[in-house]
Amino acid sequence: MSERATLPPETEEPGPEEGEPTDADGPTAVTNGAEAVVRALENAGVEYAFGVQGGAIMPVYDALYDSAIDHVTMAHEQGAAHAADAFGIVSGEPGVCMATSGPGATNLVTGIADADMDSDPMLALTGQVPTAFVGNDAFQETDTTGVTTPITKTNTFAADPDGVGTDVGEAFALAREGRPGPTLVDLPKDVTNAETDRDPGEPHVPDTYDVQTEADPEIVERAARRIEESSRPVLLLGGGVIKGAASEECRQFAIDHGIPVITTMPGTGAFPEDHELALEGAGMHGTGYANMAISLCDTLIGVGTRFDDRLTGGIETFAPDAEVIHVDIDPAEISKNIHAEYPLVGDAGTVIEQLDAAIEHPPEAAKWRAQCQQWKSEYPMRYDAPDDDPVKPQFVVEALDAATSDRAIVTTGVGQHQMWAWQFWTWTHPRTWVSSHGLGAMGYGLPAAIGARFAADDDQEVVCIDGDGSFLMTLQELSVAVRENLDITVAVLNNEYIGMVRQWQDAFFEGRHAASEYSWMPEFDKLAEAFGAEGFRIDEYDDVAETIEAALAYDGPSVIDVHIDPREDVYPMVPSGGDNSQFALSEDQL
């Protein structure tokens, strides 16, 4: 029996104070800055981190060696950032990515910028040269905090081994608090190597950080009266609805008050598209009926949307007859692009509940709902698919949708394939659409599928719908999917073009295909097999259903090289800066 066990109760040794090393019965005591970094991640409940090793970040990786955190080594740092971003989208908790100094850190920048544009929770940890070398153009030195200041919610240069763990904990907490976004901590090698016994404790935001959750009651009352008086209301749900876990509140609000619902691209899945009130997505490639409704409404209730240009088209023609009620947790977004007569700053779910409680009777909008249904009949999402033409991409998207569950997660790259996936999949659940919206980063799809797979439930399928140009940018991450034996299915819609560029060149540049023809594409099914994945190919309609079934059934990563009609374009389309009500259904209408 130990000496400790024989002590009488009144002489029992006290436990460690906060910040002191713990004994062998609890967590191992922190001994240096790197261990404090890892302890901060553990205290935050981090299960996975995505990254690439390197010299300046090596002390942190050494501390990670003995941690329960599962590190997923990616093939490229950009892939690590996109995987962490997708993990955050699906899980709602910040994804963590790691890289060394210099090129490691700069390779994260695209993924950090993407997370910033889309308000995705992410924590980036970057190695840095020793503090004595900073500013001397040392080997693999970059001013990482300077480079990333414009694209992070906050970033920190860790200067003190006693405080580095707290720096990481605060950055993690800030990434998910209020309006989510990416945060970064730059970790000089001497700081992570230096001795410290300071345990960082649980992550928390600084005392000076304050988030308004409830909107001004007076403005809520005025907005409620406006909704009651409205005859043509629409509810526009943006990405903030999903980030704020407010989908259920918004769904019930729309149903209770009979208000047609439109979603932005980041808001996809916030409202089930199989509901009669759903008008689906609006904007440049939104449905004709959503764009008609948004153009002719008299009251626009925008929730968690920043009214970006791909949604609005020309500001002067956007919802010209509407009074705007704008709900957003970030006051900087209110009236930034579209003037709001009723600015409601606060948490999406909380403010919708405030509005719901203040509304005494629903708007008299039966004729408006009937008009919206008529527009659905007039402008259906259809495409021609003659048997003697090459396979249409829309057909493939619909076949994938039919072959998977309602909760399947779809990731995409950026381009025509992204739009077809958005338009022709029926979205019914939040956190199932994972794409690069504001930044529009090609190459996002495959590493995002890897991050999504780690965040998803075991019974959720993960499908990546990619384009040939987009897939080519990050296909090295297929080696990670094979190594980890991840059950993901990639469908490459291969038209041997950067398709959206080709479409614009045909419409606006007299068909001059400068640098957009990709006839030199590899055979992706064979390339997949070279990586150790299962490869498939589709050339005919008769191949589609059987091949998709086989690819989904394969227990591991599979790639379908789908050779689609290279002439197919994405419609409806509103030219950049155009009037949403003047959407084109074919090239001759542009």
C-alpha cells in the first residue's frame, strides 16, 4: 500500500492548484511550451488535427506523439486547411490544421482565406523560427501573423512559454464564439522548446470579448408589425443559420407564418427543399422561381446572410420593392451591402424566436404563395438528355442523390460541377453541403471530403462531386484517403475544360477558349488505382446506375471518372452585376 493511502483524512495532501503540474493519477504534467499547446487542444476536446510536419513545428509534433489526438498527415498543407475547414462545417467545432514556418504556413493561406470568407470555425497552428531570428530573413521565415491578419478572426504571435497554452485555448474558443471564423497561433521554436509547468486549463474567450445574442426589442416589435402587414414576404436563410444551429427555429417560423423560403449557397440545407414553401437557392445560378420571388417580394427577412454579390447581382436591382429585415450576429454585416430598415443584431435562433413571439398573426400571403408555386411551374429545373448525346452531368448528380441517404454529405470543388451539384441534389438537412463559397477555391472538394469523413457519423455517406480541373489541383490527397481507408466516393464530372471559364468565354469572349481547354487530362480511374483506390469510368447512360452503386458499395475510397457532355452549360444564369429577375435560361438570352 502506498504512503499516500495510509495518511489520515485530516492530513490528506491537497490537490494541485490550477497552473501547477498534476500527479501521476491525472494528466501528465506539462514540461514545455509544445506540451502546453497540445494540452490546450486536449482540454478543448480536440480529437483530430490535420497537418504536415516540418522543422519549426517539430516540437509540437513531438508533444503530439503521446497525445490521444489523432493527427492526420496530409499530402499538402492546403489540403490540411481544407480538411480542417470541412471538419468544422460538419461538426460545428473548430477544425485544427498544423504546418511549419515559411512555405508550410503560406500553403495554409488559401484554406484560411476560405474559412474566413465562409465564417467556418478553424484553428491554424504554425511553426515559426526562433524569436531571436525573427526579422532576419532566416531559413523558412515568413511574417505569418502579418500575412494572415486580413483573413483571420484573430491571430497571435506566441512570445511566452508560460502563456502559449492559453494563447491556443483562447484562439480555439474565439474560432467558434459569435460569428465563427479562422484563428491562428504562430509558434516560435524556442517558445515551444522552452520549459514551463503552466497547464493552460479549459479554453475560454477573453473577458473583453462580448457577443450580442438578443436583438433590440423595439426593433423586433417594428419588424414583427412589418411582417404582419406584408403580402409578399420571403425568408432568406444564409450560412449563419447553419453556423448558429438555428435551422429548426427558422423552419418552424416559416411554416407557422406561411412564408416562402429561399437559401443562399452557404445556407443550403437550412430548410428542406422538398417542402412546399421551399424555393431553393437564389442568385447567379439560383432557381428562376427563387430569383423571381426575391425580386418581387415586399418584405425580405434575411437571416445570417452577408448579401454577397453572387446572391444580389446588381445592388440597385436587388429586391427593389422590399423592406429588409436583417438578422445577423455580426453588426458589421448589417447594411454593408443591402440597406436594412430593420437591423436585428443577435444570434439567429434567438432573434427568430423573438420575432416569432412578437408576431400576433401571420401575414395574409395566400396569393403570394400561389404565385410562387406558379413560378415553380413556369421555370422548372429541367435539362435535355437525348440518348445519343454524351452523359449529362445533371443526370449523374440526380443518380448519386437517389443512391444515397438524405443525410449524405456532399463536398465539391468550384466550377460548373459545383453548380450542378447545388442545383440538382435535393437538400433536406443542414451540414450536408460542404463547398467553397466566398473564396471559390478550386481543389477544395477532395481534402474537404477527407475532413468531412472524420467529422461525419459512421452511417453517413460522404460523396465528393468534383470537376476534372478542380480535382487535378489536390488529387495528391487521395493518398491520404487510401492510407486511412476512408469510405468516400469521388465523382469527377470530366468535360476536359475548366468548364465555367469555357462557358463565360462562349458567352462573353466570342468563344475564344484561352487556357480553358484541358484535353490533356489523365485517366482518373486508372490514376485512382495507382494510388490504391478503386477506379471506375462512366461513358454511357447505361453505365451510370450500376457504376454508382458499385462505387458506393466499395469499402474505401473510390473514384468515378464520368465523361460528360463538354458542351453542357449551367443555367439559369444571371450575368455578374445583373438583375436577378432577368435570369437567362440559355446562352442566347444573355
